[in-house]
Amino acid sequence: MKRVFLKLSGEALAGEKKTGFDEPTVTEVARQVKQIVDGGCQVGIVIGGGNFWRGRSSETIDRTKADQIGMLATIMNCIYVSEIFRSVGMMTQILTPFECGSMTKLFSKDRASKYFEKGMVVFFAGGTGHPYFSTDTGIVLRAIEMDAEGIFLAKAIDGVYDSDPKVNPAAKKYDEVSIQEVIDKKLAVVDLTASIMCMENKMPMYVFGLNEPDSIVNAMSGKFNGTKVTV
Ligand code: UDP
């Protein structure tokens, strides 16, 4: 594939600590992404914010304000991961849907395309820029806008199952499942808004387990053993 998007959850950056950053975990992600980029593939990155904050977790403050904190958390994550990527020799840029002074650049399709063409890894931080959305929706939106060929979702679980394998030991993993079935059976690959956008715009997703050795490289170079969500 020439251009792909990779989603990392906020929790994935935190490793065992569950909050903040776990440097060895992020450095390992960087090593693998470098291998993909060195092979000539353009990679866009979206990172969640759950290692710091989730808008819907506060019952006290206004949801719009809570979501603003969540969006800022995703930017902190991107600044950290971008720097780790640079430390292993990649060129990076962070784009946001709103101005963050000199910390990031404002997103536009032309600007992102220019960075991709220069061989940079482009971070799409700050989600959609709007409350009541998620970074799931953010990645689908940007992947569609940027004409990506697919979205890779690195998860704590190694694919999509017909029920929760932690609860049901007989749960069956799909090699392939249609986005329609994901929606109908509420399989929770990405949230409903993001699922509908994938379906309408024919954007395939590839779900795989981040914790397996070389999982990102394997998933993106054809040795995929997760679940492909077809459209
Ligand atoms: N968020 C938002 N709009 C977006 C993307 C994210 O308001 O377009 C906020 C929201 O509060 C969310 C938080 O940022 O809870 C972190 O994003 P993530 O997608 O990780 O949230 P999750 O789905 O885990 O709550």
C-alpha cells in the first residue's frame, strides 16, 4: 500500500502503567513504523487520549469542555510520539484542526499531502476538532480525505471476535467481517459514527494486536493475522 493510517489508542502508549507514557513501548512502535516508511509507504498516525482523559468520564463538568480537554490530550500524545519517532530517525509533522500556536500546524489536505510527499510521518492530532466525536471518527475522516488505502487499528486484542473472549472462552475470531455485520452485531471495532463513515466511503480497516512481536510491520506488509473489515 502507498498510503495508510495507523491508530494507536492512548492506553497503548502507557503500557502496563495505564496512564502517561511508557517509553520502551512507544520506541518499539517507532522502530516498526520506521521499517514501513523506509519501505516507501506513507504513514498517517492518529492517537487516542485515554491515557490522560476521556470527555465522557466527567459527570460534573460541561461535556464540550470535557471533550476539549480530551482533544488536547491527543495532541500531547502526538507531540510525545512524534519526538520518539524523530529520535529513531524519522521526519514528522503534527497537524491539528485548530491553531495551537507554534506547537503544531493547521490541518489542510494540501499541507498534509506535501508532508507525505516529503517522506514525513504525519500526525493528525486533536481529533475532528469538535466535541461529541472521537479519534475513531477523526482517523476515518482524515483517512478518507487523504485518499488512504486502509486504516490499521492496533488494539490490545488481536482481531474482531463474535463475543468478548475475556467473558466467553468460545468466542470466535473473524479473519474477515463486513462493516455492515460490525454495525448490525455491534462488534465495537470503531464507534458507530466512524463505522458509518467507513461504510459510506468504502474505507477498509485492519484490526490487529499491538502486543505481538513485529505486529505493525507484519500487518502492513501482508503477514496479516488479525481481522480485515471489508466494505
Ligand atoms: N475528542 C473529541 N473530539 C474528537 C476526538 C476526541 O472531543 O474529534 C475527545 C473526547 O473527549 C475523547 C477524548 O478526546 O474522549 C479522547 O479521544 P479518544 O478517541 O481516545 O476517546 P475515547 O473514544 O477513548 O473516549
